[in-house]
Amino acid sequence: MARTISSAPAQCERSGPVSGRYEGESTASPVAGQERALDLRIDIDSRYANSAVLNRISGDMYQVQRIRIPGQPARTWRVYQESWVVHDPQVTWGDCHVEITGQAEYWRGIHPPITVRVRIPWRTSELVGPAAVTLSQNGGQAWGFVCGRVGDWFREMNLEVDVCQSVNSASLLPAYDTHAHADRPADTPRRVLTVQECYREAGVRMTIRADRTVIDDMDPAFKTWSAIELHDAMETHFSEFRGPWPNWEMWGLLAGTYDSPGVGGIMFDAAAAYGGAGRGPDRQGFAVFRNHDWFKKLPAGVPADQAEAEALRKYLYTWVHEAGHAFNFLHSWDKNRPDALSWMNYDWKYDANHTVGSFWKNFRMRFDDEELIHLRHGDRPAVMMGGDPWASGGHAEGPAAAEHMHTPPGAMAELEGHPPLELLLRSKGYFEFMEPVHIELRLRNLLPNIPLTLDTRMGPEYGGTTVYIRRPDGRVVEYDPILCLIALTETQTLAPTPADGLPQGQDRTSQSVFLSYGKYGFYFDAPGEYLVRAVYRGAGDVLIPSNLLRVRVGTPQSKAEDRLAQDFFSYQVGMALYLGGSLSPFLKTGMDLIRGLVDGIKEKDSLLKTQLSTVLATAVSEPFHRVQKGKVTKVSEADPEEALKLTEPAVVTLRKEKSKDLNLAYRDLVEQRVENFIVLGNTTEAKKELTTLQKDLKAQGANLNILDEIKAAHDAL
Amino acid sequence: MATLNIDLQEGFTKDEIRIEVNGREVYHNSCATTQLLVGLADSARVPVPDGPTTIKIAVPSRGLSRTEAIQATGDTYLGISIDGRGLQTHTSGTPFGYA
């Protein structure tokens, strides 16, 4: 609803629309010391030709972090928090300003009622704004922001277009005169539509990257593309693929022919169950197939006849449609809107419900209003490429029965800017079915001149690090440890980033974190691809999201192994693994099952066997005590000989693997064995194993400080 | 000879489908599933004699069946879907196309 107070005086003639994108940082905070940033979208008046006004405002909230370094500019970074929207706000137009108020609806989590107030002033011959924004709870303490107007769009992203050599000819990208074909609404405004222009009208400023790779697909044996091959091509050729995700980056490939020749384009980056490549994160790329029948008459320039105009129009449609899928749009009929005149409908499907040719006679070359709400004002991770999986809440954000697909707050906390720290997750890429999953968390100081003293306890048990896991079914869950540990801060000083050419290593610290089992059971109990992200908070004074780590869990190797899974994925085994082995009689069943598995695996190089035998060895490396008759009593002695026997094959396997991703596990195991050797008084063997470890890690390119630490341990014996 | 181009479109979820043309089984799929990304489960091309043609479609897993009579000539396109009303067919003189 909108009201106008009076006509504008001469000093307040507005030079353009109010609607568009605004950005700014907090000027008032209800929490002392906290800073936030706001990306604000105002959609209350006509901001661009041929573009609907949706009467909404929305925002993305970020936590702003900065450190001040003497003599240097402050390092600032921001971490995404959450998004909200105000539907149908109260809009009051004044002479020299507009006031917009309404209730914020958050897409995720539970929030108290939050009132949003926006005041946007203008003056003659000056830019509109800045917007003064407050978010308050029941008129109480408020966040205040001042946001400058950035432009007349709501979102901004890049599209990288690559092309296969076999179809690398003129008209790579469409440019369609809306009057070129006679079948159109009579009052269609004449304009030339490109992919960018279609999205600009929709509210997205799309930039097509200048660099274009030509992919050689000329092998005569190669005929058609599968979804997996397209994903593979994207991994190889998309310049932004290795970057952080989610991201406002998209990849489009002009290719020859798809496996199903009826398919003119596909957004292949979705779950395999939907016909996609099944390799998350989703919605990074799509392909258009130039050899499809639709494009046989595609002209190199201006269409000479209606058939060429039809082909060009369909070509534009396909590009816009596939990019639409990457913004998380489903087809119109899958959203129960089969009669939508939208880029996301099929012309022949619409015609089947109406009359032949009626789609194009009525289509106004746009997305429908519901789609525009998603595109402009939807939940950021649900819109952003590489965010929520395709079709999870796709476009409607919160469809009924999709609650299980919701992402916990924080899981999408990707980082923008220049943080002082890097949190890197790494592990081997493949875990055998039932193999315990350990991930290395590495903190690295990114400051060139300043050492950083940090709490380096990275286990989720200490509360300073949170780990999120996206399971193969698309659900994102937060890893919840069994134990919560309260302990004194363990600080470590990380040296500044060394200059090029100087030895690396003192600027980082690593820890291996067990993630297989937690409060809610097993987290990696199904074969398939998992994505893992962590957020480091340390002592609560920083917020550093990690990279997104992909790991794959293999399938059972036999029927027997598949059957065994029922017993393996149990409390008894889970707890035994979590505790790193236990002689508690309460976990005897689990330990017996682990022992049975170790004995049953015949493959000498099995990493499952390696990990499980390490668990058994840990259990016997120390004496075990129980409370009996109210008194702590030793019930079993340490058995270092048994521990060494159990881990002998494991150390051989890890040595042979020669994988950098296993360096930490290899070192941890050798250190455990060295302790056993020391207890037995066999320092010769202990030294020998440390010498071999040092040699092996050196060959793997381990940093000098790690090799020095091993040498020091050797020399101390 | 004409060519009958069959597309299994919306609504299939691990369904068995059998198609007979003029009393002869020309297509059998024991596990047809629509791919949400494009709205297509499977396609098949079947040569049929020109002229009146009877097509019987059965989806035993849903207890659905339907018989269609068409005039086959040149390339004929038959789209088959399952929705709340049952088994739906849609014929066209041009390919459907998916994106």
C-alpha cells in the first residue's frame, strides 16, 4: 500500500527511481562491539523498462569483522548471516523522501517480530539516498544502517560462457529483436533482448566474462554429452570452479548434442535423481545444445524470415531458461503453475492447455511474478549458485515437507573480504564404506607481518569450531559432538605469512577431527558425496568460514559387508570409535565387532582396516579403570605389545599410500607407536620409526617445521 | 512407413510401462522415472505403417491403461504423462523438445 503526502517542491525533484540495491554498514547496534553489514533491495517503484514492481523490500545481513594493524589499513571481512523480506510494506511518499515500513520475515530460523523502517531521501540533481534503515524488536533496541544506492538492480553476478569447437560459429549468444516474429502480444515493446538484458529486466545485473575457452570436442568417436561429462568439462574449464562457493558465478557451455537428443539445454548441475550430474554443490553451470532441431535455422545475424526468427527466439529462451534453473527455478508446472507465461514454462506444454501457438502470442518475455520474488528477494543461499541444492525449496524457499532440506544457520556462512586467518579443511577424497572419517582442520595466519595468538583447539567439542555436513540426499546437518568440553584456552602463536622463498610452516597449525559419529548418530553412513564446511570462532572474537571440502563414501564391497553395516552403524560401535577405542564392558559389543571386521578384511592395503586397528590399539595402549564398589579400580593393564602388533599393518599401509592427505594420520599413528615402544624400553625401534616418518614426510613435501619437530622427538629419545 | 516418436514425460516414478502398436508390443520399460530437470523419462522411436494406428499404453504399476487411435504419417510425436487424472497423451506433428 502506498500514500503520497504532497507534491514535490522544486528542491526535491527526484532524478530517478528509488528502487534498486543499497549497501551499507551498521551505525547502531543492540550488541556492543558487534558490527553488521546490510545488502538492501528496495522494490517499490519502476526502476527499469519492462520490469514489474513487486512492492517488496529485502535484505541480506552480514557480520563484519575487522582487525586493525598499526601502520596498515584495517583488514575487513564479512560473513553472511541471514536474509529477510518484507512483503507488501507500508510505503509513504513525501516531498523529499519515502518511508517504507513492515514486518521482516526471515527465511530460516526462529526470530522475534522485527520491524523494518527505511527512509530514503532525495534532492534535486543529486543521487537518491542514502537509505537510513532500522531493524527493531517491538520498538526496542535496534540495528541501524546507512546504505548507499548501488544501482537499479537487485543482484549482481557473472556468467562465463565457453564453447565447443564443433559449434563455434557466429551467433554464440542470442540477440533477439522482440518484433522479429509475428507471434507476440500486440503491445510488446520493441527492444533487443540478450541473456543479460532479460536478466536485467528481471532485476539481475549479469556480466558475461570476456574470456572464452574453446573446448575441443572434435574426436570423431565423441557424439553426445552426458550430465557427468558436462560437469567434468565445467570442473576443467570454468575459471571460477576452484573458487569459494556459493558464489555469484555461473558457467554456460554451448555444446553439440545431449545424450537425449530431444534436450535443447540442461542445467546439469543437480542431484543424479533429477537427471543431473550428482556432484554438489549444485547450480554452478548449464549447457545449451546448438545441434538441437530447435536451432537448425538459427541465423548468423538478423533473421531473414519467420523460421529464423523462431529459431533465434527459442535460442534466447533456452539460454535464459537454463540460467533460470541455476538460480534455482523449477519448471512452471512443477510449481503448480502450468499456465504461467514464463521463461520457465514449455511452449508446447502451455499450448496443450490452451491453443496451438498461444504461448508465444501471449508471452511477454519475462519470468512470472513469483519467480521474480525469488530472484530479487529470495533467501540468498537458495538463489546463489552453489548454495542450496537445486529444487530444495527451489523458488518457494519453504515448501511444505521440505523442512528436512533446510540448511542450519551458519552453514552458508561464506566469506567476503580480507580475513587475517584461513581455515582450510582437507582429507583424502574417498573413504571406504564404514571407514571412520577424519578431517584435517588447518588454521593459517594470512598476515604478512603480524604473528597471531589463537585458541587452536579445533575439535567441535570445545565450541570454537562448528562443522556442517551436506549429506548425499541434500540435507545439511550440523555435526554435534557427544562431549562438550570446558577447558582452559590453549593458545598458540602463528608466525606471520613468510615471504616468497622462505620456509613455510610456522604460520599454520593442523588438527585431525573425527566426524563419523556424534550426538545424533553416524554422519557418513550412506554411500555418496558429502560436502563439509567448518566455521572457526576461536575464543569468540573472529568468524572464519572454511573452504567447502568434498568427500565421497564408497559402497559396500560385498553382500556380507552390506549386511554388516546394520550392526556397524550402532551406538556401541559409534561410541567406541568416538572415544578412539574403549575397554568398557558397555561397549564390548562394538569393540568385538570392530575386531571382527579387522580380522575379516583380507586386503592388506585397506584403509578401513588401518583405521579400525588403530582404534583397537588405542584401547589397549593405556590401562583401563572402572568404578567398582564405589572405588576406582584398574581392571586391565596397558598392553603396548598388543598395540604395536595391531598397528604394524596400519603403519605399513599408511607408508605405502604416500598421500599428503594422510600425512597427519600417519604421523599420529607413528607417535602412538613411539609411546608404546618407549613403554617397552625399545628406543631403537622408536627412533627407527621416527626416522622413517621424517623421511617419508619429507618426500611428501611436508614443511620444515614439521620435520624439525619429528627430528627433535627423535633426538630426545 | 511412418515413425512414432514416443516420449515418456511427466509423472513417472520407477514405473513399468508397456506400449503396443496395432497389437504388437513395441516398447517396454520396467523402471521409468521422470527426470525433474527436463521433464522427460525416456524416448523411443518406433516404425509404424502409415494410416490408422492403434496405440495401447499400460502402466501396470499404477493400474493405468489407455488406448489411442491416430493417423500415422511421417514423423508423429506422442507424449505420455501421468497426472492426478491418470494417463495422459499428447500428439504433435513436431518434436516436443526439453530444456
